[in-house]
Amino acid sequence: MIWVDYIVIVTAVLLATVVMMMHSTDNIKDAFSGEKSELFKNKKTRGFELFLMRTAAVLSVILVVTVVLSNNLPH
């Protein structure tokens, strides 16, 4: 394993942790019953949720870039 592989592993673990920390306001029964029709209602994300969303986006980009880089570097 080269140094990029370690970055891939750490980034994947961090991304999984951040995604598991995110709070979902949707309920699965509302998706099937159609009870809650606030699908396109604009709700602004603030505070810690905004931080988690941005962190997940940055970690996703880092993960994709490092995986591509890992596959193209000689081992």
C-alpha cells in the first residue's frame, strides 16, 4: 500500500462517520403514504447540520480524487 491508499481509508471512515451523524427529518412512512407533501419546501440548513453537509461534500470530493489518484499511481 502506498500513502494515497491510507488517505483513501481515512477519508472513507470520516465520510461514513459524518453521514451517520447527519439528522434526517423525513419519515419513511410519509414517503409511501404521501401524507407529508413538503417535498419542495425550502428549509435552510443552519448550524451544525450545515457544517456536516459541507464536510460530507468536501470529504466526498477528496475520496473520489484520492481513489482516482491511487489507481493511476504505480504501486
